[in-house]
Amino acid sequence: MANADCEIGRATRDDIAGIVALQELNLRENGGTLSVRFSREWFEGALSDMPVLVARRAGQIVGYLISSSKAAQSQASIIQAMLRAYPGADDAYLYGPICIAESQRGKDLLAALHTLLPGREGITFIRKDNVRSMRAHAKIGMREVAEFSHDGAAIVVVVSSG
């Protein structure tokens, strides 16, 4: 799948270094909005759990979207809180994290990455103060279904109906 001069496809083990580098740039502690740091090993396991999509521009990873089973991220306290607020359908999957390089935001990569698992409910969370992400997810049809608080932040659960 192509989006302008971006190639979007399934991630491979060769993409993990680029995924981890993009993650690091976008963690909250580095000024970004990602809440949880995942290790290289976690990403390797994610590749065998469910589809992981990446966007590449000129051979560089400029975006990624993880889909995973509920069990794959169950160790993260924020995921536990989200699933208490909204457990989703039995076959629902976790949508995210999703990360798009700052230079690529607003260029419809989210919409292109979003078409992950048609026919299944995808569940994710967004900090309520992340207005840009809230708008972008609403634009692609994700809807708010619940709210919860985690580490003092207001969080919204959004779902995709696949």
C-alpha cells in the first residue's frame, strides 16, 4: 500500500530498530505522547502475535501501528485500567501504540495504517489532553466508549469497529 511517497506494509524483524528509535523520540519523557516504552524483545514478540504495520519513507520508519492480543500488553498498568473501563468484545484486539513521526503528521498516515483488521473491534486509549490525536482518531471513525484516570491523567478509550 502506498501513501504519496510512503510505503505502508507489514513490519519485519529488520524494521524493529527503526520502530524502537521512533518510539524513543515520542515517549512522554522526551516530549512526546507515548505512555509506555516497549523493548526490542517485546516488538519481536509482537510481530508473531498479530499484524504490525509500518510506514517507510526513503527506507526510514516514519510510522508504526501495533495490533496485539489483550494478553500481549496485559503487564502495562494503563492497559489494565483501560480494559477495566472497557473490556471490548471477546475477539477485540488492542490497537496501538501508534506512532507517526512529527514530520509526517497530518498527512493521512493514520488513516492508511488504520485499516488493520477489518471486522474486528480495535481498542485503544488517548490522553484527553492530546487534542490532536483525539481529532485524528475521530476523523477516521473511531468512537469514544469510556473514560478512566491513570497517574492523574484523564484518559479516553476509543474503538474502531473494524
